Amino acid sequence: MYLSQLFTRTTKETQADASSINADLLTRAGFIHKTMAGAYSYLPLGLIVLRKIEHIVREEMNSAGGQEILMSALSPKSNWVTTNRWEGFDALFKMPASGDTEYALNPTHEEIVTPLVKEYVSSYKNLPFGCYQIQTKFRNEARAKSGILRGREFLMKDLYSFHADQESLDEYYEVMHNAYNTIFERLGLSEKTYYTYASGGTFSQFSHEFQVVLPQGEDTIYISEDAEKKGMRIAINKEIFEDGVTTCPETGGIDFRAETASEAANIFKLGTKFSEPFSLQYTDQEGKMFPIIMGCYGIGVSRLMGIMVEAMADDDGMRWTEQINPADFHIIPIAKSEDDEAYTIAVALYDRLASEGKTAIFDDRLKASVGAKLADADLIGCPRRVVISPKTLEDKGAELKNRMTGDVEMVAIDSL
């Protein structure tokens, strides 16, 4: 894409109302626009990044056997009354409608997926299975903060699994655990992500969070140093640690260090918490009826975008990985007119990369200063910056900068 054709613009001014690194950098780079507190619009470059994250999540859910669906964002009050969460869910957006009707804007979808599955599943032969969606969620947060890390409107993947017995749920739980590990590895976050033990509620001793260590993280986790020595990234969240769980559940170790982190995903064993209120049951081989056992597996897609910014940014701007980026290359010709050799060679490179299936941002702004162009490239954060100028053409042809490492080298243009 040509930068001059983007209707959005970068700015070097720090955002006065930005409450976090991700909100500041994403706004300055023209990736997002704040609609109001807790709600953002995703602009062309930001949407490219968001869709790439979504693509990885979708691929891994499909590989784990998940069946993708798309459920309604609105739900009837009666469903939430059935589960005693109309009054019990403090972040629920309640929507008055015609007459005395009220709806909820869904923050999560147990109240939708459970009666939905009831229409189609009644036998042990239909179990187990998992279905998921990637959809906008809504939470009536009392205080939205941290940019796209904690908003009132956000994109989330939620998968729900259905089982005849606990053994089946336990097996599927580990399938999803491994799928999430793969997602974080593909995103380039695995070294910063800890499998964090949290309260499991009524039906399980533990649930689990995937916490990413960040300097400005909103949570505190206690990392098992004994587990780290054994090559595992295990932690306990603050609430459960303060409740007395101070021994590593995996190794039995007692040495911990506190770190700030942000939760990117979580997995829960729901048991029959939702199937019983909706009478979601299956018939076994002997014709006896039992409640279906459920699991829930969530991952914040838009939240991951903000986490990646905070985990990888440097003083000059964002740094995107090879898998997640607005473009593979950022090409900067140093030229005064479109007829200059540096400009025409840069255009030829841009066209060749496109023909080879690579994506590139082309800075065609002839009146912008060299300093402004280089600063914008660092702010936007594509993995490779290519500068072509009369000086580089006298050498090997182009200056190539690795945005993640900062390494700069002269290369032949044909080698790019």
C-alpha cells in the first residue's frame, strides 16, 4: 500500500489521554481510533494485524477439532435469569427494548450456546465436541483502562466443549492447553507467557490463565522458579497465592518471584453449572439421562494485539513479528521526484514483492523529510525497513534494517 493513499495519518505527539503504551502507539501510528472510553475502531493497518491474530487463533482451534459458529450478540433476559446471572453478573450490559422487554449484550456466551446445543444433542453418540466463535463482546466495565487491554467492547474467541464424563473433559482440556501454547508460540509470545493457576470455582480445584509478563501489566503473578529450572513456565495468580496456595502445583517447589503481567487467555472446567439450569442432558447406552459436562476456553483476540505492542515495543515505536505485522516490508525511497532512479527502483521492488506474495508499505511522500519517513517506519514497526537512495545505489543497492533487532546492513536489491 502507498502511504499517501491511506486516509489515516501518523503523529509524533504522545496522546494526552492515552492510559497505556498500546493505546499511545497504536493511536499515533494510525492503527486504532478511540470512539469513547473502552471502545475503539480499527483502522486499515490495525485491522490487518487484528485479522492475522484472528487467523492464527482460528487455525489452531480448527486443528483442535473446534467447529466454528457465530452466535447472536444480543440475548434475552430470560436466559440470564435461568442461570441467576441477570443480577449476579455485575458487568452485564442490559438493554431496554419495546414494552417491558429487556436484552443483554453478551459478555460471554454460555447463556446462548447451552440452549443452542440442547436443540441438537441428546445422546452420548453426539459427544464429545467443541464449538467456538470469534465475536465482539461487551462488558460494562466500571472503569475501562489500558487501551485495548481492558475495554467495554472487544474481540474474543470463546470455545465451549461438551462431554459425557469428567475423563473426556480432562482430555479435551489438555488438547486446548496445547493449542493455546501453539498460539502463543506462533505469536512470538511464548517466552513471556506463563500457565497460571487460578481458582477453579465449584467444579474444579483450578482454572488456568495464560498470563504474559509485561512491565505495565495490570495483574501480579507468582512465577515458580523451580518450574523454570525444569523448562516450564508455571505461575500462580495473586488471589490464589494470597489464599495460601504457595507451592508449585507442577513441581512442589516453594521459590517464587512476583511479576506484573496481563491475562491473554483462560480455560475453565464448567462442569454442569450451565447444563443443569437449561436441562442440557444426554442419554447413555442404557437409556439413562445425565447432565452434559462442559468446558470453556477464551482468548482475547483484540487484547492480544495490545499485549503484543506492550511486550515488543521499544522507545521508537512498535515491533511486529514475522507472523503478525501490517506488512512484511516498509520501503522508503530517498528521492525528490517520481523520475529519480531511487524512486523508480523502489517502485519496481514494491511490484516484485507483491508478485511474490509479499506485502509492503511504500512511502511515496516526496515532500516528507527523510527523518519523518524513518521515524514513521519505526513507529509502524514492520519487520524490515528498506531504504533506497542515491548513496545506497552506489553501494550494494539498499539499506535493510531488521526492526526487531535494530541490525542494519547493505544488501543487493535482488536479494530482498
